[in-house]
Amino acid sequence: MSSSPFPDYPDQCGWTALLPPRTPKPPATGEITAKYAVVGAGYTGVAAARRLAELDPSAEIIVLEATTAGEGSAARNSGFVSPRDIPASTSAADLQHAAALNRFGEEGFDWLLALTARHGIDCDLQRTGRIKGAASEAGAAVVEGLRAGAAELGVPHEFLDTAAMEQRMGSRYYRCGLYTEEGYLLQPAALIQGLADALPSNVRLHENSPVQSLRKEGKWCLRTPDARIRADCVVMATNAAVKHFGYLRDRLVTIYTYAAITEAMSPDDAAHLGAMPNWGLLPAHRLGTTVRRVGADRLMVRSLYAYEKGIPPDQVRSALLGCFRRRYPALAHVGLEFIWGGTTALTMNGAPFWGPIDDGLYTSAGCNGAGIVKGTVLGKRLADLIAGQDSADEVRAAYGSANWVAPEPFRSIGFKVVSAVQRRKAGLEA
């Protein structure tokens, strides 16, 4: 086991760079005893810690974060949230599955909404709607399927042709899109920092405290560089990093993905970003490029996927600049001010692994790139399970459970083959 199983990001998260400086909580030191230890202060970890504190208010709860709130994967996403998703088709099975997932989505979103209001967390949460954009013929077919699903569910929506896409977001790159009212945008670093700083009084957060080892010695014993923590129960909210502690190596794959935010634009340049003051676009293909407007004068692009290790920075910059300039050729002179990477955990069947992995050891891992609302509700429900307030049946019936992944070298060979095929399919969506 390496001394640092967590991703070592060489770049500052752009969302964090846009915020005022924050003073991190002190690292863990010395001998610490707690009833619960939560490893990871992302959305799943802070949700699990908060819910455990609500259900067991006299318990001592420790949260250990390897870096600082706002620099981990929780802030390195695109800031899209929604309580509901549209099914990919109108089949009875897809509609039923979507309804089950949306019940959890609404629960997680409503909880987040209540927490931001209660604690005054200013994360620039805005109901902007969401655009599913298609640049290719195959992508247009995906948009048509979503259009049928929205109609079947009675979700308000609007089909956008090329001219309408240009009017809204300033780009003629897309042949069509589907706009729905359900989507929200937010500043992810501001949200996770706010949630971490508003944890209940019986929860102690220690930042810059990477867990280096985890062993069962009667109680669970966790070691950081400067502390030993003994706990009755441990929640591993580390996503793919749980593999480095010997668990779920045959279930999870680590994927690196990348994003950039442009430099602030002049009013004339910002006029090319469309008539909508706030908008976000998700690609019709999963390996496509996500784009969103950031404030009045910036744009974010997110693209690129790499298996188990990062891409060299010069390649990342070149690729993301290409994504930006293909969509906005009139802004080719605008540079990228912030560029960063982040990891997510994928599973073969798109389902998370959720629940116990050992006696007194629990995890929720394999978010498959859908982290804020999903991570929140699965962290909350994991705490319910630990406290005996819930069973696993309802969660697993909705989300499924991660299945087996082939070992190396077959895993990396398979990923390269599948990703190459999918990149070709993505085509213009990239």
C-alpha cells in the first residue's frame, strides 16, 4: 500500500480559486477515540457524518479529509444538480427505473436545499434548466429519445434547433438540443466548503489528514501522518480510493477527467455566450464535452477521460482549448485561466457499491460521475443503515449493485478498446 492512496492533484481546482481564501480545520494529531470515523469530506462523507450526528447526537464523530474541503473531487465537477432525470426511453422498465431513482434524487436535493437555507451557504444555486446538446446525427437521436421521455413523464421541455441553440448559448456548433426546466447550476466548491463548515457540533472535521492505513484491532484503527484514530464504525467515503485499502478492487475503475474555466472576457466577447444569463449543456454522448456559462463573462468546458492515471498538462490544455474553440471560433483569442483534473469511480454496470464491506466498515463507492445529489442521498441513507433506521433493500432495488470487473491486464485492455469505440461514437460531441 502506498503512503498516500488518494489522488495527488498538481493543480488547484478552478472553482476553489474563484472563492475567497478559507482557513482549513486543523489536521488530526495524537490518539483519538470516536464511535464513528468517516474517511472523506466529499458529499457522501459529510452527508453520512451529518446524518449519524442527527441519529446519535451523543456520539463522537470524526471526519478525516486527505486534502482540504474544496480541493478534492467534490469540488472538481461541473456543478450540475437536479432532483429528477429523464429516462432514456419510454419503455415501461425505463420509466419505472427513472421513477425509483427520482424519488431518491428528490430526497437528496430537498435535503441539500434545506441545509443551504438553514446555514446560509452561498453556493450560487440557480434554477437555470438544462440543455442536452447534440452535434451529430447519433446525438440528435439521443435527444429525440429524451424528448419522448419528457413528454411521457409530463416534464416541461422545449426542442431547440440550431438557431435556437445559438440564440441561447451563442454557438452554432450544435444541430439540436432539448431544454428542460428541471436543472440547477451551482458553485461546487462553495457548496462543499459550506457543508463541511456547517457540520453538527458532535462532528470534528480534520483536514490535511490522509488515512495511510486501516486495520481491525478490536476496534478499527486508522493512521494518518500525525494521529491514530480508534473507532467502532468506519465509513469509507473515498470513492475509488477504497481500492487501496484492499476493498472492491474487482468492482471499481478510477477515471480521470478534466475541466477548464476561461479568463474573464470583455463585454464584447461575453456577448458571444448567448442570450441566457446562466445555462449549462450536457453532451448527448457520455464521452462528450460538458459546457456551462460561469457568471457573466466566463465559460467552463469539461472533457477528456483517462484510465487510472492522469494526462500530461500540455495535452490537457491543448485538448480543452480545442473543445472551447470548436464551439466558439470567434473567441479563439480567449485563454483558459484555470485548468484542473479530478477523479471519479466507474463500475461496469453503472451501479454503485453501497453498504457493508466488513464488520463495522461501510462504503458508498462508484458514483459514475453523478456525485452531488446522488452522493448526498447515498451518504444519508448509509448512515440510516448503520444506525438501524433503514434496510438496504430499497436503495439496491433503485440503484442496483456494482458487478465484477475483470482483473489486470484484461481490465486496462478492455477499457482501451471500449473507450476507443466510444470516442469514435462520440465524434462531434467531444
